[in-house]
Amino acid sequence: MNKTRMGLLLWFRLARVYEQNLSRSAAHLKQAGLSPPQFDILAQVHAHQPITQKELAGKLFVTKGSVTYLLKKLEEEGLVARRQTWKEKHITLTPQGLAALEAVAPGQEDFQAAQFDGLTDAEKRELLRLLRKLQKTTRQEESSCS
């Protein structure tokens, strides 16, 4: 098999696994009334609060244009608070947001970890090593293109 064909097969397989996981994760989080991007926002805000909207956008798996919409919805639901400080908006979790995150996070973490139950511990470590290597290579290629 040539290099290009192998690369395409790897990319398609990785994309399919990601899409399957995302779909299953969305269904799991829907039970708690959250979407994956909303959960991601709550988790990132909790880990880095107070965080600016710009900083938050850089940490998320959603487009920057979606951040404002998602934050507005979470704010309307009373899960986050945005405070204007000079030229920046700082985001924090409300007590209701912290409670929602604490209620769903352990189950979501267990759910995500279970996606890899079909692998041995050695295979998990090898997959993690290979993904880190791939990510490092991708970062190097991105910086050489800039």
C-alpha cells in the first residue's frame, strides 16, 4: 500500500472514531441537558476561572463564533456569569453551573474512558504515544506554514 493511501485510510478511520465518539457523547450529555460544547465550556471555565472570553475560545473544540452564542445560552440558564472588566469579559461558573458540572462530570469522564475498554493497557499507552507524536508533527507543520 502506498504512503498516500495509508495516510488517507488512517485519516478516515480516525475521523470515523471521533465522529462515533462525539455522537455517543452527545447522547450521553443530552440526558443531563447539555451539549458537548456546553459541557466543554463548563469544564474549561471551571478549570481556568476567571477566564476571558478570548482565552476560553482558544481552549474549546468549537469555532470562536459559536462561543458567544453558547455563553449567552449558558448565562440565560444561570450556569455562567460574564463580567465586563475594562475591555474584557471574564467568565465564571455560578453556583448552579458548578453543581451542574459536578453532577455530570464524573459520569462523562467514566463514559469517555470506557470508549477505550476494548484496548489493553499497553495498547492504550501506545495509542497515546502515537497520538502525541502525530500532534507534535502536526504542530511543527503548522508553524512552518505560518
